[in-house]
Amino acid sequence: MVVLNRIYTRTGDDGTTGLGSGERTKKYALRISSYGTVDEANAAVGVARVHLAGMITAGAQTPDPTKDLADLDTMLFRIQNDMFDLGADLCVPDRGEKLPYEPLRITDAQVTRLEQEIDLLNGQMSPLRSFVLPGGSAAAAALHVARTITRRAERIMVELADQPGEPVSRAAIKFANRLSDFLFVASRFANDKGKADVLWVPGKNR
């Protein structure tokens, strides 16, 4: 259970912060960077959802825009919660120590659900013939920002996992990888199911 009675504690004034296990570490540590970057990506998803809400209200997309985009928003809302799960997983390293509580861990089922939703969205769009430039609708652009931040989080997680004594579960890394894939597909879906994508034209401006 999370209880936040005070917003500032002054305990971080020395440049350290506490992990979920109770140990303290430097704020620039890779583990802090990993779940801090997940948090950053989550905020970008929140911005995308605000833009999606506007699109739903305006009736963008056809033939049933409200249902299509509302379904996407429902997926993103659940994913935001899963991203907090990921942060909780990362902030309690599994070093084999017995803790007074059961730490929250990302599961393979959460990865599988992402894969299923990627397939569901991607199956409604035409195959890509070129790379996509980030842009199009405001929601799509925000989802691209979330995607690139998630990629950065994944890189940090992999680097963290390579450090001695810094375990990161395979499920957590897989989740981050699939999440960036989902966000890419979601960005296309928010661009009128790919019809409004802005495509890269190699060498166009030479």
C-alpha cells in the first residue's frame, strides 16, 4: 500500500535516494535512471492520451472513430498502470534477499498482452513501405516521443543488467522492448490507421 502524506522529506538533499528495498543509492545510478526514464515515458503517454481525448471529441477517423480511438485510449490507460508496475519492479532489485513484503514484478502475461494488442492494431493497417517520420496528429507525435523515451529506458535497463550485482528480470526487459513496439504501432493507429503517416523519402532534399 502506498501512503503519501508528505511530498518533501529532505532525505534526498545529499544526492541519494531510497530504493524500494530500503537501501540508498546515488540519484545518478543506472537503476534510478532506468525507472526514472520509464516514468518520463509514462508522462509522454499521458500527453498522448490528452490529444486522443480531443480527437475522440472531434470525431476524427472513420468509420467508427469514437470506438477505434477509445479502444486505443483504454489500452494506453492500462499500459500506464503497467509502466508503474515496471518502475516498481526496477526499484526493488532481486538479489535473493528475503523482504518483509512480496515485491511487484512484471510478468510474462503482461508481455503477451502487449504482443496481442500490437497484432490487433497492426492488423487494421496497411504494411509500411518506408520509415515513418514522427508527426501527423498531435497524439501520434506524442506517442512517438513516448516510444523514443521507452527505447532509452530499455537501453539503460540492458546496461544496468550488465553490471555486477544489478539484476533486471528478462520479463522487465522484454516488456520495455514490446512497449516501444506498441507505441510505434499506436502512433500509426492515431494517424488515421496509418493513412496520415508522414513517410521518409530517402535523399529527398539532396
